[in-house]
Amino acid sequence: MSVEVSAETEVFGLDTDGWAITFFTARIRPTPIDDDTRQRLWAAIVALRDAGWRTSIAEMFTTTDDVSVYRAGFAHDIDFVGAFEAPTLAEAHAGIERLEKAGWDAMFETSWIVGRREFLPVHSTIGRNPDSPWAYFALWEWNDAWQAATPHERAEYDIECDEAFSSDVGSGISIAGRHRFDPASSWHHLGIWEVPDLALLDHAMGMHEKVADFKFTTSRHYIGRKHSLSDILGVHR
């Protein structure tokens, strides 16, 4: 199956720095975890951050020491969702192993997907809100209709979708680029949005439906509210 990526667009530019994404969804295991394990896991997370990892969605846009995920249990069958970025794919895989050995696997039942950054982040044109409390995560795969489409039809589709994305970033939403997963997952791509207000997200979905964004994809979406990972671990920073 061809999953050749779309070219850069008016909204999105190609990333050439080789950053890798570790996207995860997790449930907190019911088994109590001792304080030493919690502290050891937090130390491993801080060590990755100090080694150059981006340990929050916010850090995909700007320099920060933020370590955060998004609580999602109110709407999904997981407790939280998040994504970190590593400088390379090899470091991403090694970092996951390091976290799991430090206690992540004991504390969380996790689904990991590793891929590479494809498009650069796009700040809202009215100014990125660093305090945006919400994030929207969209996983998708290109469907049979996309496979059957001609290059011209795909190009027209990109132009139509750009209209919706332009509306998104014009409304106050910032988009953390796009990541590619198909070498390691049935999902082909991931998009992450910082969302100041859920009403903006509802309006954005209406715009994407209006331009038939979903005609060429099968997707899964997560909505979460920002939460400090240290609070979830129960450690003091």
C-alpha cells in the first residue's frame, strides 16, 4: 500500500532535523507503587529531558522545562495521552526502554508508537497561547479512496484541507506539525493541536467536515486536559 506523504503546503513546511516522536496512551495500574520507584522514574524522565528530549507538547513550540501529559479518562478508555520527542529514532527507542526499566511499566499500562517528525510546528497566527489547557491528538491512516485517487485529486484535497487548517491557526489553535508512523504502526500519521478552548475545537471540526477532510482517512481522536506528569507520579519536582 502506498503511503507517500503529501508535499508541504501553504500551512505546513517540511521538517529536516530528524526528530523522532514517542506517542503514548496509558492507563494507571491499580497496584500501589513505592516512593523509591516513583522517584527513580521521575529521575529517568528528567535525565531524558536534560539529554535533549522534548517532554511536552509545549516544548515542540518553544524552550521550556515542562513535563506534561493530557488527562483523557473523562472521554476515553485511557487515563492520559501524550507525546515526547527525541533527537533521533534510536534515542526514542532507547528512551522508552530506559523509562520502562525505571518503573514506567510497573506504574502504567502503555501503548507506544514511535515515528519521525514530518512537518514543522505551526503557531496560531493570532499568537500561540502557552497556557492552552487542552490538546487534540489525531491518528489517521489513508483509506482506499485515497489509494485510488489520482495525484491531481490528492493535490486538490491538500488545498481544500489547507483552508481548514488556515482557519484553525487563525482561530487560536496551534498545531505541533505532523508525524509519520507507518513504518511501525497501522496508523500512518499523527497530528497534535494545542487548544485554548473546546468551542474552538468544535468549530474546527465543523470546518474540516465542510472541506471533506475525512473522505480520504480513517482516524482516531483523543482529547485531553493538560496535567503535570510529576503530579501523576506523585513526586515533588
